[in-house]
Amino acid sequence: MPERPLTVATYAAGASLAAITLFYVFAPNYFLDGDSNARSKKGVVVGLSNPANDCFINSVLQALAGLTDLRIYLIRENHRRKIDEPWVYQEIVEYKDTPEWKTQGLQAGLVTKGLKDILDSLNERPIYKKTISAAPFIRVLETAFKQRISRQQQDAQEFLQVVAERLCDEYHAGRRARLAAKKKSGIEASTNKAEPIDGDVVQERLAKLANGENGSADATDSNGKTRKDEVEAVVSESEDEDGFPMEGKYESQIECQKCGFKPKPTESTFCTLTLNVPQSSSTSLNTCLDGFFKTEYVDDFKCEKCRLVHARDLLELRMSHSDSESFKESMREAIAKLQHAIDTDPEHPPPDVQLPPMRDAPTCKIAKHTRLTGFPKIMAIHLSRSIYNSISQKNSAKVSFPEQLLMGSLLNRKKYKLLGTVTHKGSHHSGHYESFRRQNVSIPYSTPNAFQASGVFTKSATASPASTPRIAAMQKSEAPSPVASTPYLATPPEGGSPNQSVEGLDRPSTDSTPQTSLNGQSSTRRTPPSSAKDRESDSLSLKSVAASARSTVFRISNSARNSRPSSPAGKTPVAPSTTNGKASTSKSNGSKPKRRKQNDRWWRISDEKIKEAKTSEVLGMQREVYLLFYELEREGPAES
């Protein structure tokens, strides 16, 4: 009779081996999102058609589609305009000399909505090759500007500047409309607000009226001040909203080298930073940035303070040659006013003092300093390669650019990451534009672990069960055993050898079950062994058969995996080994096949032609690089 269980186990092991062999040999090979073989699929990014020299449009749109902060801004801005009341953006808020039809289009956000639609289409992940047209977005631009866009060899930088500045203007127009609506709502609320009557104030005003004083002025001022404070409190709520991510600020400061006067700095905004490429064989992006922010010296400049000093010296000279006391007194008053303006504010001379003509003012040398004061979330850099001599030419110098760009001072350091480029091949008058776009996953849609529990915008809230096994606490037995500290090992029976515990790796121990009593102390309850002496030989035989079956299945699975072209060889999990009575697992056990880093994968897009590229290939386009798109790194960036 003891031979029958062994025969049954042998037949079961043989059937299992046959089923597993058939599965590994004939089973289809499926790909999951995020697998290393997913890159072999074609058509994983949407292309743009080029019917009429539209490569300058297609390259810019593809580069913009890979900017995370820009997509977040477009989603937020369009959602804000949808949830607000329609009258907020329909009432025209005048700004400078902007025509009414243009202000209406800016407040409506025509280009903002059109760009969001085209970028959403480009960020689809189709399972087949897909190509769309940029014509709907071009029609939106033509409607916004009320003019046609020519296709005759246009510049990608000019198109980018038109789109970026229009988006920036639409943001500020919408913000002014929202502020005006909040101000209007605040005034109406303060006007219709029913306030309790203060008897002491009424008695005080009646007393003033009885004495002949006007008490209405105080009431008006008080009410006016209250309304103004309420309106300012309502308006100040919009000061902290996020602005247009491509808008930055820089200021220019001049300094007179003769008198040392520094006028008030001039602040300017930019959406694309234009850098001149020096005429040399090779240079770097940092050198171009140093050329933009370096100190410039300008001759023949007329300083305001030097002009006032010159006028004061002329008045003193005229006063010394005059004998009239009245004339001298008037000169002394004019000189005193000039001296006060020189000491306090030379940019605002006294209006009642006649100054000499500007052409007679002395010239001096000044130094011009430029520095960034507002760092944009997206730094769009244009490398100007135009050379204007007798004829216009293209500067084909090599410009090396880093993957991570450091900006700012040591105390205010900003780190930018390269997300896209636009390259140009050809001459100054003709050529073709291409774009490189990093394969990053936007933060709001990042689901790198789609089949595991995840937190909000995080990779995973819980540890992966494949990489971190759960260690069950076990009560230490009286007899020392090497199995006591090893997880998922069966407790050996009494009198058994420690080597028998290796056979129980598949399940936790059932012989010893830790429990918690009512007083909080843990106790161990052992189940009584049932006929251990009778079944000892049968259990040992079954365990040996199961161990041999597992080793056979492991060898077959290894050969099946290594024989597939899609499965890399040598990356299969290794069976656990036992050393000195303890079970140890190798590093490759349960690990996924090694693949390239996600940050190293790029799309090289030429209209509808798309292929993959590496970071080294992108950084190697030094002679063709034309536009660079860097994004400000966050303090805690999610993995892309």
C-alpha cells in the first residue's frame, strides 16, 4: 500500500510537467504597458502631416506637446474659463490701446483652447500609426489675428514667439477680467450689505450736527474706506494664482562710469530667450548665456545726474559774473533746487529750473547689467544663427548644451531639465525642421504601476509584493534551530533534521501558530501531530518527488524563456539556495528584466515620420540645434 501514493504523485508530477511545457512553448507572448518590448510597437506617438511646408509648425507643436507644465496650465486655464460665469469674460476690460475685437478674443482665450485641443490629440497613445493635421489650430490662429499665415519658408522661432506671446496676452487679459469681476462683485456686496446700527456713532454724529459741524463727510469717508478695503481684500485673493509658465522677467541696470549714478532698473518680460551664437567653430550654451548676461559698456551716453551737475556748474558760473543781487538770489534758489535733485532723485529735475538743451549735455560711458529676476517654469531658448553681412548666412557653429541647466545665483539656484529640442538642417533660406521630444509621463496622468495600489500622483503607496516579502514573526522554540529566524519556512517536526525545513519553502508554518491572549501577551499553540510515525516515510517520498518536479519545471522554464527572441537571456529568476542551513535568495530572484531608463528615451519626429532616439543622440545635434525647451525641476519630482 505505501507504493500507491508514490505512484499517484509521480503521475501528477508528470502531468504538471507536460502542461507547463506546452504552456511555455505554445503560449502567446503578451506585452504590458511599461514592458521593455513595448518600444518595438510602431505608431506609439501621433505624427503631423506636412501638406504645404508646415515643418516649422509641426516641429514646434510636437516640442510643446512634451512640456508637462504647459499642459497643466492649459487644462487649468480652460477649466477656469468654463466654471466662471460667461459675463466675466464677455464684458470688455480696456487695456492701453488694444482694439475692442482683439480684447474680446484675448478674454475669450481662443488660442488657449485651440492649443489644448491639438496637444491633447498629439499626446494620445494609439496602437497603430496615426497622423493628424495642424490645420484646425492654424485656423484658430488666423481667426485670432484676422490674417492668413503664410507657408513660404517661415521660421520656427517666429511661430513659437507668436504662439507664446498670444498665450501670455490671453492669460493676462483673462486675469484682468477676473479681477474686474471680483472688484465689481465686492462693490455690490459692500453696497447691499446690511450693517448693524451703532447707537454711539449715531449720537456722536447728531452732536456734531447740533454744533454746526458736518458729520456726513466722516460717514462718507468711513464707508468709502470700508468698501475700498473690502474690494482690495477680494482682489488680493487672485495675486497668488499661477501665471503663464513660459513667462519670465529680467531687469537691466545701467551705471554711469563718471558719477556712479544708477537709475531705476528697467524690467522686461520674455517668453523666449534669444541668444546670439558667436562666430566660431564651436561654443556652448553657457557661453551664449554669459554673452547675454555679461556687462556691456556703452559710450556717448548722456547721464541724467551728469546733466544736472553740468547745469548747476553753468548757473554758478553765471552767478559769479553778475553784479545784480536779485539775479544772484534767484541763481542761489535754482542752484539749491538742482543740488536737492542731484542728492535725492536726479531722474526728476525741478520743473521751474531751466536746463541747458540736451545736445549740450556732456556724454559719458555707462555699464549695462542684465540679470534674471523671474524664472519661468519653462525656459524656451532660441539660438540665433543668423549672420547679416552683405548677404544673410547661417551660422553653423557647434553649440553644446547640457541635459540639466543650472540658472541663477548660488543663493537662488534653479535647476532645469531638457524636455525638447527643435533642430534645423539646411541653409539660411531653406531647410527642414525636426523635433526631439522626451518620452516623459505627465504628472497628473502618471500610472507607472497600473496593477498595484497607488497614492495620489505617487509611484506606489505600498511596497511591491514581488520585491519585498512579508516576514512572519515566529516564536523562538526551546531547541535552537536555524529555521527559527527564516521567513516562510515550515517548522521541522520534533526530532527532525534542519535540512528537512528547506522543503517547506512554499507555505508558512502550520505547526506553530502565534496567538495573542487577552492580556496582550503572545502565546504559541502547537497542533498535535497525527500519526507522524506512520506517515513519515510517505511524506518524505512526496517531498522528494515535489522537489524534483520543481527543479525540472525550473529548467524547462529557463530553456523556454531563453529560446524566445523577446525575452533577454540570463535575466531569469534564480532558485533559492541554502547556505549553512539558511535559505538565501539571489538578487535576480523576482526581479523584472533590465531595461533602458525611461529618461533616456526620446522621440525623433519629422512630420509623420517617428522613431526612437537616445539622449546621447539628442545632445549630439550640436550643429543643428535651434530651439531648446527646459523645464524647471520640482523639489520632489515623480519618476517619468
